[in-house]
Amino acid sequence: RKEVEQDPGPFNVPEGATVAFNCTYSNSASQSFFWYRQDCRKEPKLLMSVYSSGNEDGRFTAQLNRASQYISLLIRDSKLSDSATYLCVVNQNTGFQKLVFGTGTRLLVSP
Amino acid sequence: DVKVTQSSRYLVKRTGEKVFLECVQDMDHENMFWYRQDPGLGLRLIYFSYDVKMKEKGDIPEGYSVSREKKERFSLILESASTNQTSMYLCASRRFMAGGSYNEQFFGPGTRLTVL
């Protein structure tokens, strides 16, 4: 079983739609969680951290469910510029803080 | 503006060649990382370095070595390149994290290596 699993997509949505991605992780000792965004042929960049209480940054909302070991990302009012691959990332707090990356979920927003 | 740079965006080498991939960061970060990214497999950690002259194996170190002689520079070496090392290689850096804290990890633009 992969340590971090995501639906690869692609998710094809029209502009203005709301879209949600889920991600599951296998290590119950994982301490912190993130979403990174990766544009085509570019490097990954931190989109947002995921807190236990849930957090929101503009049109983006991240949620964590520790009991079920999953993380979600909700994007409201999708823009064309949201088209990218979204990587679910888990920080394994095993001595050294090592990030484990999911394979990513591809989002395509169309006019 | 934080910056991680990699020596080449595209590189083509032949089987058996020794390949050097260079990464430089200007943020005085202690930790540096080398990943490879392949379709369907995501980012996989090859090697990382806590600090100068320190190195640790990641999840897939076979066929690779690294060097960190200066804080800002972390080199990945393919001793004898093989076709299965054709991939996108990404370098990253971050400030040292004490237990329970998190510092953002910054990536370089990547080097797409093709081994013929």
C-alpha cells in the first residue's frame, strides 16, 4: 500500500465549479500535512498547510480527518489558472522531518 | 525572493557516463534534498543532507551518490548512468526544523535527464 494515495484524475471542470480532492495516508503517526501545487513542467510549490481544525485561504479549504486518515482540498469558484496538479504531502515525524508526496491529482478547468 | 537553481534544465547523456547534477540555494538553508519524479510514481527521495558534509540515503539511493562540500551546494552524481535513470530530477532546500515544527520546502526548476 502506498504511504500517500490520491486519485490521479484528471478532474475536468468548468470555470466557476466547485471541486474536491481527497488523499489518504497510511502512517497514523504522521504529524503534519500539506497541499502542494505543480504546474505543467514546473516545480512543486506549497499551496497550503492542513490543520486539524481545517483551514481556509480564499477559495481553497483544506480539511484533515485523523481518525480516517484522509486529507481533502476544496476549490470553490474554479478559475482557468487553477489548472495544475495538486500534490498531497505528509510529514513523517520520524526523527528527521521527511516529506512523503502523493502522485498528484490533475485538475483541468475549462472555459 | 528565495531561490533554488539547478545547473541544467535538460541533459542528454549516454549509458555508462558519469553525470553531475548541481543544485545551489541562496537562502542559507541547512537541509537539502534530491528527488526524482516519474509519471505514476510521484516524487521519490534519493538522498538528503542535514547540513554541510552530511548526507543520508533516501528511499531510492541505488545508483546515485551525493556531495555537500558547501552549505549552498548539493550535488547529485550518477556514477554510471543507465536508461532507467531517465527522469525529472528535482532539488529542494529548507531551513532546519526542530521536532514538531515545519518549514516550507523550496524546489528548484528541475533537470530533465535522458539517458540513451
